[in-house]
Amino acid sequence: MAAIGALIGVLLAAAAGGTNQDCQRVERGLARALEMAQFEKEPEETVGKVFADSRNAGQSCPDAEGLAYLYVRSAELGGGALVGRLLPAGAAELRKITAEAARQFPSSARILTVHARVSRDDAVARRAAAAQPGYVPARVALADILLDRGDWRAAERVLADGTGLDGTSDGLLVLARVALAKGDARGALAMAKRVLTGRKPELVEPDAGDPRPLLRARAVEKQARARRGTNGRVRP
Amino acid sequence: MSKRPFLVVYPGESRNSFGQAVGHIYVDDGPERFDVAGGPATARPIADIGGHTATRTPAGRYVLDHAERHTTLGWPKSVVPWGARLREVHEVVQYEVGGRWIDASGPSGTVTRAYLIFSAKSRQPMSPLVASRHARQMFYDDDGNLAARWEGNDFGKWSWNLKLGRHRTVFFIHTTPLDEAMGSGDLELRQSHGCLHIKPKDRDIMVLKGYLRESTTVIVKRYEDRWQPSAR
């Protein structure tokens, strides 16, 4: 990590020059650091560094979509606070950061996806899904928002065949919630179990070991069990 | 004969720019002090990946174990001791401990095994092949250069276990790899998941002055406690 840290320091200095190649190198280094953070004892340090360095490098590389993505994603992960637990800049500041990036990169599916999750705006999620139809996190974000609004049928349609959900942080979780919403306690239980045991180690979006999907899956599991128990009692 | 110094830790005395509880280590209960950051000030332990938890640094009376280059299979980056020499033989990265070269990556690599354990405990199992690839990549920079020495151990260059009586605990006093990379530069400590984080330059001073050494008593106060000069 020290080697990566030192390298990124050198690259950041280079990025101050702002050539496309320099910007790409900084982006590669930070992307790699964020991907590896999930295996660290305290990933917050790396997330915080990626947050700060991508913000700084972004000033010299204003057209670098990759740096902007790393900035919003690391902000979403806490920006250096305990991953998935606290937002140091606060929710309003996070919304501001993602909205600004979405304005600057209106066709970036991954940036729009982060902004959709943060703003809970289904229109933004639809734009993200349309920008890159094969980008699964965008569809997951859209389904999640639709589900929050009570429209589990639409959410289910968006997730369609469910392929690629195990490569996202929370795709299987949304599917579990869909099952729960439509009264399929058994399906919800099975899907919640897949969240807890069946996600791929390498996710489409680096999540620095974000525990939120797992905690929410446990909650879904509990609800599904309770519902199944209730059903069992009322059955003849 | 001079009295042996003891350390008193107040983990929740102030807040850093992230709003996290941080505090100070007082030598002989003050006024000489050093910055420290413990675990999150939450009432209950927080479930963490890899089968671990993030928790408050528990209040108590501890004794420092010897200074060590701590290694553990619990975290992939902490398998190889800080500063160990690295080399690659037939696409397998090896590290040197006591004159012996040990496989880090590859099918029988120790880091490969740590990745497998970590991913299994995280319930995101990976294949041995993927684990080995991760284990190898860890030691390379973006330009494909192998690091000469490992300086990414999560426990920093040196660490001291906080023993309760004669028994080691899961808590250590240590620096972090990113803080080590900052050298003597100005840095802000970040919350740990339960250990006590200190700054590398403070570590060096505390070692030099004999504060951080085997058998030193360390009293960790509650997060709600505040140091007062009259408290001595």
C-alpha cells in the first residue's frame, strides 16, 4: 500500500500537468487502490485517500470521467469514514457532489448510477440504464428506487432475468426485496441467502467491503422468516 | 533508578475532520501526550467483512507485548512482515523471513491462502486461481514493477499487542501503511476498527523515549472520559 501510495503521490504531481496520459495513470492507480480496499484491515484509509486524491486530480483533469467516478463512488462509500456507516460530508454534501458529477458527465452510466442511488431519483436511474443498457448496477439502482415506491412489478421487470446481479454489491438484495414485496417469503429467503453467500468476490463497482447489503439481507431474511411463520400458522 | 513510565489513553477526547472520535495517549497521565485514534465510538460492535468486527477499543488496564512485525492470515495484506524482501521465481512471488524464501502467491502461497480464508469468511468465495492472482498483483505497481520490499502490512512497521494480564488480545498499537507512506508529513489519524492508531513520527519518539516497549502499562479509559491535570 505504501508503494501504491507513493506511486499515486508521484502520479498526482504529474497529473497537475493535466495531460491525458497523466490523468489516466492517476485514475488507474486510484481505481486499483479502491478495488483492493475490500481486503484491507481498515479500508477507510484507502477510501479516504481515493476520495481526496480523485478530487484533487479532477481539478487538473476536468474531462476525466474515470476520476469523477472514483470521486463520487468513494464519497458514497463514506469518503474515509467507516465504510457504509457514516457520511462525513453529510447527505446534502454527498448529493451535491454526485449531482455536480452527473451534470458534468451526463452520459456516464456509472456516475449517473451513483447519483441515482444517492438522490433516489428514478429519472436519473433510467438515464443511467439507458446510457449503458448492459451496466447492471444502473438497473439495480432503478429497481431499488421503484421498490421503495411500492412498485415491485416494475422493479421485477427492470431486473428481468437476473443475470449479473451476483457481480453487484446489492443486486441480489433488491431481488430478495422484490420477492418479499410480492409475498414470496420462500423466494425472499433463498435470495437473501444468496446475498450472504453467493456474491462474486470481484464486483462491478468496488465496494471496499461495504457491509450494508449484508446487513439489509439479514433484515430481509428475518422478515421473510417471520412472514413464513405467520403463513404457516394461518394455513389449514 | 527512574520510575518506569506508563501510558494512559483517552480515546474519545476530540474529533477529527471526519467527525470521528479520536484522542490522546498521555505519558504518566500527562501532560506529555501523543495523538491516537481508536475504534468507532459505537455502543455495539459493527459487523465487518472477513469475519471481523469494528468495535470500541475496550477500556482496561493492559500491558504491552514486545515490538513486532505483526503477521496474520486474517488479512491478506498482513501475511508478509513489514519490510520483507520480495522476489519472483517462476511467476510466484516470494518473501524472505530469516533467510528463508516463502511462497506468497501460487497454489501453496501464504497470501493466496489468506485470500481464500478472507473471501470464504466474507461469504464471497474465490477460486484458488483468482486468489493466487490477487496475491501476486498485490506486490506489483501499475507499471508492472515488483516492489523490492513489502510495505503494505495493515499493522504498519511496528506493532505492540495490548495484553490483558499474560494473554494477548486482538488489539494492537500500530501505525497504518498510508500513514507510513506519508513519512514525517502532517497527517490526520483516522478511526481504526478497534486497535490504537498512532502517527509514525510519534511512534519513533515514543520508542526513543522508552514509552513503547515490552511490559509498559497502558490504561485505556472510556470514550466518555476526559483527561484533567488534577486527575493524577
